[in-house]
Amino acid sequence: MGKRFLFSSDDAAKIGFDKKIMASFVKLWCSKHRLIDDLIDATREAEKYRDTEYRAVVVIQSWYRGVRVKALIKHLHQAASIIQRCFRAFRARKTYRIKLKEAVTKMEWKYYYNMATIIQKTWRGYWTRKYEFNYYARKKYLEGLALKNEFVRHRLEEVGRKLKEEVEQNQKNEEQKELYENASRLHYLVSTHQIPGVYNSPFNRYPNQMENHLREVKMASLRSQSYTQKNNLSNGGNIVVLPPLQTTKQQGPFRSPENVVTQRNKEINLSLRAETAYTSADDTRRYMKQLEKRMRIQDKPFQPFSHRTIPYEPTLHGSTSYGRIAYGTDHFRETDHDLDKHDKPFQSVTGKIEIFDKIGKTY
């Protein structure tokens, strides 16, 4: 019983394992010659398939390394895509913020400009109504102008009525005078006690009005009639123009009288330079200045709004008394009259050609 409890269970397992090792060693030692032959055969077999296995190992290594490289490249591509996506998102957000800021700034400036326009419009309207175009003063002026226009219209109507009456009176006087002269001239046609006149027909119930006029006026003397005829002849009254005589054409190289009269009475054909006034440019410039002065809104010179008290300061070139040079503005030719060989100046225009004015004409 004492030997039974001398070793523990772990010690017993260890002793059993050692026995197995010893048995294996004894077995190997007995077959040591066969093991050497097997080792030589295994070495020869390994040498036989060494190249094939080496190539297979190289293929496996290349495939594995390719898989690793492809996985790495794929990982790098994915990482680059993530980085690019994040960077592009960052750039897009930055650009969006800039565009948003510009849009907000533009909207604010537009709003400020509109508000400034409203303020300026209100202020200018107030200033104009108060100092330049006063509503009440203009209303009073228009009322006075309406009264004055009404007064002038009545005066013009009265003057027109008087002129119309004077014209009617003068016309009536002329008619009376003409009637008196005709009655004086035709006084010999008045009726007598024995013979009725031309205007006093016995078949009418009452005599003609001309008969009464003939009885009221006196007979004109021969001297006054001759003076009246001479006066009419001197004034060209009642002159009848006789037609030209029907004569035969004269023999020889003579033109017809109609062509001669037409040539004698034709108008002078002036050139464009002769028809245009010499001071037409100055007159046009003067008229444009007068028109500009008449059409401008106010006579006061324009000054800036923010610097109203500061007058305009002209430049040194514009304020000098020398002015601009004539070359390049008035003419483009520099002349020196001291070197002229002839007294007659150079003429830049030519006269008209007479033969061109006679085209299509018979004289």
C-alpha cells in the first residue's frame, strides 16, 4: 500500500510517454539502414521534381503577389477616390459659399440701390417742388396767365370784329363808289318825260333800281371821263394783250422768236457754291447755340450734388488765351506765304463747265 501512493497521476503519465519514446527510438535504431536508403531515395525524388516544384512555387508566389498588389492598388484607388470626393466636396462647398456670398451681396446692393433711388427721387421731388418748381406759385402763375389769355382773346376778338367791320365798310364804300361812277357814266340812259330809259321798261310794274341811281347822280363831264380813261390806260387796267402777228419765217440762220424770248427770260443757273451763303456754317452754329440756350431747362450752371459750393475749375489748356491750333482742325495744309512766287492764291475749286449745262437744251 505504501508503494501505491508513491507517484502521482502526472508522474505516471510522464513515465508512460517516456516509454513510448523509448520504444520508437528502439524501432528506429533497428531500421537505421533502411532509413538511410529511404533518405537517399527521397533526396533523389526531391531533386527530380525540384525544378517543377520551383516553377510551381514561383507561379504561386507571382499569383499571390499579384493578388496582393491588385488588392493594394484597389485599396489605393478607393482611398484616392475617397480623398478626391472629400476634396471636391470641400471645393464645391467653398465655391458654393463664394457664389452664395456674391449673390447675397448683389441682392443687398440691388436693394440698397433701389432704396437709394427712392430716397433720391423723394428728395429731388421735394427740392424741385420747393425751390425750382413751386406748385402754388406755378398754379398762381397759370391762373394769372389764364386771365391774361382771356383778356387778350377778348381784345383780339374785338380787334378782329373792328377789322371785319372796316373791311365790310370799305367794300361797301367801294361798291357805292363803283355804282356812283357807273351811274354817272351811264347817266344818258336815264328816262325822260317823253321816252322811257333802258332801265325803265314800260312792261314792269316798278322801274329798276338802276333807274333811281341814274336820277340821283349827276352826269359826268367829258373832262373827267377822259381823265379816267387816261388813268386806266396808265395803270394798265382793262388792257387786252393782242396775239402775235402771223408772219412767215425769215430766210436765213435765224432762231424762232419763242427760243429767243425763252433764252432772254431764263433764270440764272448758279452753282452750289454761289447759291450757298458764305457764312452758312457760322449762321448754323449761331442758330444751334441759340436753340440750345432757349431749350435748356435752367440758366444756372450745373454743379455736383455733393459739392454744390465748389465751382468748376477749368484746366490750364482750356483757360489760356492761346486756344487750339488751326492745323488739324481748320485746315490740313501748312502754308508759308513768304515763299509764294505768284500773287494769285491757290484755288482749290474749279469753275463750272458751260458745255455740261447745255445738255438736253436747244439754246
